[in-house]
Amino acid sequence: MAPAKYNYSNFTDELRTRLSIVDVVGRRVALNKKGQNFWGCCPFHNEKTPSFSVNEEKGFYHCFGCGEHGDIISFTMKSNNIDFRAAIKELADQAGLKMPDYKPKSDAQIAREKSYVDITAGAAAMYQKKLFEECGAHALAYVRGRGFTDDMIKKYGIGYAPKNNLIANSFANVRQEMLISTGLCRRGDYGMYDFFRDKLMFPIFNAHGQIVAFSGRSLDGSEPKYINTTDTDMFHKRQTVFGLNFARDAIHRANRSIVVEGQIDAIKMQTGGFPETVAPLGTALTEDHIALLCKSNRNITFCFDGDNAGQKAATRAASIVLPFLRDNSDIRFAFVTGGKDPDEVLKTAGAGAMRGIIDGAVGLTDFLWEIVNKNYITSTPGGRAQAEKFLSKELEKISDPALRREYESEYNKRKFNTWRKWKKNDDKGANIALPGVDEITKNTLVYITNAYPELAERYVDFLGSLNISFDADAPDMAMDKIAAEKYIVSLKLQKYLEKLKAEQKELTAKLLSGDGDVAERLKEIGREIEKCHDKIDKLVFI
Ligand SMILES: [Zn+2]
């Protein structure tokens, strides 16, 4: 018997993708971030000052004291004193993953897999031949109409599955079970028949570049638009990203991947200047898809249609991507509006227009905030409570605690600035003029907050601190928004300057009377005052 062939590598990759080494090590060693790395006291030798470093990005630890180094697996083995398989099991538990079945592949299975890819490769060749025959004329017209050149058809192995039972008839000498196991044929009351009939065929490749399945597009307008091979031993739809075999190198080079909704879009993007583009199979994006993409890097731009379905898909993507987030991830969302898709944009407006859409993508932080404000009525306490619950549930998915805290504090700021309206100052009722805010200034601010409520919200902290009642009648003035904002900013700077000068005066008195060590703080204030003047000067001249 041939030696057993274990294949752990896919699963260990999966673990390395899912688990942060900082989390894994952090369960045993208290870590602090300093510069690029995390540091702690080495668990493998005795020490009081930390010389054990963990690099999140590379997924490695290294001890400068004793030289121990490795990844999550070796750490788990050494620190628990367990073997490789037990370590994998332990990490799978931490990642919430089920241990795969690690039975060695038998010779029979290896033979089956070979037979499988022989059939699928043979079928792809036949489909392609049919595309250029008379029976495939309408399919060829369609695919050319979508802008596919013969080179593209060849590269992506596009073909045509005719109405008759091409595969069932052509592979009559292959065992029926084998043919059925590829998903290409089924057994009916009258014998074997083809699953794909009268479809435009797109082969689906695995990581090794083998064709393992097909996606067939209907040509007569019938729904569903696409049908895929149902899951087989060698094809799992949830774990397959369309176009990844062609895009992998480009994803490394571009240091990001672009995810579009459909296969035709993916191919047009890949050949139209965005070789780092892929698409999920069918519409639903899964965690497995993200995990696959994250093996290359954690920078993903989702580019979906601007319609409801596209918005929904993007919302789902945002939620799924959160557990994979790291502090150097760049996750973005772009929308192709006007009822178009990337294919049409490339065709009608060109790669430059498409680049504009991709470059204009909204970051995850802003997109998540948009979702919250769109889906909940944040002008009511109940709506705000629902929104807060949704947001905190989403943020819990971020596994890096430091990153999660940053997100929370960012949204706390936004919640205050936009949900708690500046009008909250109204309930104070009384019109208290703070010393230093004269009548003209007050009237101008009342005018600005009425004319430009968005400015009132942006500067709510500052305006709130002035204790002015903003529900007074707005005076009749004319000031554009830019001038209005300059007015607020310059007032803010002047107030700050006043505060600094008051402190400067106080500290100078202390310094002169030899009361306390204030020289450093005075220097600092001097620099701040200078900066303040600078900013005011700039405002005037803009
Ligand atoms: Zn050590």
C-alpha cells in the first residue's frame, strides 16, 4: 500500500486565518503593544523584563531571551506540552471550527479524484467546442454581445451546454456513479441525463487550477439566471470564490482584493484593469469566502450594485468581515449606481470611471455608521436603543480587543455628535450670555445654526459650551456655508487662545514668585499659542 497522504495544510491555513496569534498567546501571556509588536514575559524561560515579542501581521512570536520562536501551532504545542494533532484540536476549539476528518486518502480515492477532474476537464473542452458550432450560435452571440473576445473565452474556458445530453452520451463508457458524482449528470426514469442544458458555461477552478464544477447561465431569460453544480466531494460552493485562481497573484501585487456580485462582472473586471477581482458563487457571501481572501491579505473592497439587493449584500459583507478585522485591515464598500453593474460601467465609461468608483469607496467605519442610521430611527429614544444594541452586537465580533475599543470610542463620538442634537441646550431655557460672547457674535451664531444645522451638529461641543440659547429668532443675514464654518472655527480658536493666555498669565506669576516647577508647561503653552495664531492667519487667507 502507498504511504498515507495526510493533508493538514488547508486546515492549518484556516486556523492561522481565523485566529490572531495575539489572542492565542494572550490567553497565557500578558501582552502590551509597543511599536509594531506586542511584548510580554517569555513563557519558555524565566524572566522579569519582557523580551518575548509577538508579531500580529506575520503570525509569529520570537523570544530575544531564549530564542524560542514559532506560530500559533508551535506555541500551543509547547505551552501545553501536547502533540501537533492535539494542538490543532485545541486551536479548532478556540476558533469555533470543527476538526476535519483526517483520514488518509486511499488509492481508490486518489483514483476517483483523478477520474473526476478528467471528466470535468473533458466536459469543459466539449462545451467550448459546442460554443463555436451551429447549436451554440445563440450562446456565442450572447457572450460576444457582452464584450467577450475569443481570447477571454479561451482563458476562462467559457462554453455552451447544448439541449441534448452531451455529457451523458459522450461518457457512456464511464461508470454512472462516477459521472453522477461530478454533478454533471443525473439519473432519471429514462436513464442518465445532463444537469446543464442550453446554458452558457463557466468552469469553476479550485486552488490547483483544476476544473471542479460549472456555473451555467440561462440564455432564454428563464430564472434562475445562474445554476451551479451542487456540492460534490471536490466542490463546496460556500468555500469557492469565483476567479480566485486567476486573481491570486494580482491580489498579492495590488495588496487588496475586489469582490463583485457576479461572475461576468468578475471576468470583465479582471480583464479590464482590475485583475484582483473575484466574485462569490451565487449571491450569498460566506465567512469561508472572506477567510479564503484573507489568506492573501485583509484589504477587501466590496463593489456591489447600488440597488436594494446590492445594499443588502454589502450590509451582510460588513457583518461577516468584522471577525477578520485587524488594525491594518482596509475594508471598503463601493456602489455602482444608476442601475448599472461593473461590466456596464467598464463598457460605457471605461476603466477610469470604474477606478473612480473603487477609489471613492467608503471605509468600513463610515459604512457601518450609515447602516445604523439608515435602519434605525435615531431621533427617538427607542430607535436609538435599538441602534445601540445592533452596533454593540456587531462590534463584539471584532476579535482584537484594542481595535474593538477604538471602534467603540469612535462610534461613541459619532453618537454624541449626531444623535444628541445641539438643541439639547434649549431646555436650559434661560438666555445666558457668557462673558466674551457679545451680542453680535451671539446673533451671528444663532443665524448660522438655523441656516446650517449640519454645522451646528458638527460643532455641537463647542457651541454647547457657550451656553447660548439658540432658539432665539434668527437675525436677517447672508453668509455662505464656508464663511459660516470659518466663523465658527475662528471663534473656537480665539476662545482657545484666550484660555491659553489666561493660563500663561497665571503660570508666569507663579514662575516669578518661584512657586512650583512650571517652566515646561509655559514653554508648551508658548508653542500652542504660536500654533493657534498660525491657524487663525491661515483661516483668514483661505
Ligand atoms: Zn524566552
